[in-house]
Amino acid sequence: MNKKAVCVVIGDFKLYFSYNTLIGFETPTDQYLTEKEHSFTTSGHKRSVWDSFKNRHTVDQKVLELIVNTELLKQPFKEARSNANLRCERVH
């Protein structure tokens, strides 16, 4: 069994996938990995990515998608939030 995630490099960014599932994202300064629970194989892929990260953060799957949308795709926050299906509330 292959315990390595698939890495797609786009410029200075790296996206990590387990099959069709986005599990991680790397910028030149930070790395983000989903905290979502996955199958045995996908969990192995996540461990392979986690072990290679130096400045790593675990985030919710929707937050991971938001980071990709804003950093890589350069979407405005409101559009990126909607595309990630993330609901935000105003803090008073």
C-alpha cells in the first residue's frame, strides 16, 4: 500500500491529496493539514504529509478550502468563504 499523498505544485504552493480529497496545503511559509477524520489509507497519507511539514497547522476541512481559495486562487474573502461553504458570524 502506498502511504504517500499526491502533491500538486502550482507556483509556490503545494496541494496534497489522498485520492480526490484535499488533505493539505503548503505556502512558502506555512503548512495546513485538515483535522478531519478519514479512512485508514487517507490517514496514512495525512501522516506522510504531517511528517514532512515544519511550520504546520491543523485546521477544519472548510477552513483548509478557504485558505486555498484566498491564497492560491486569490478569491475575495466573501467569495472564497461562500465557495468553501463556510459560515462566518460577526464578532461584537
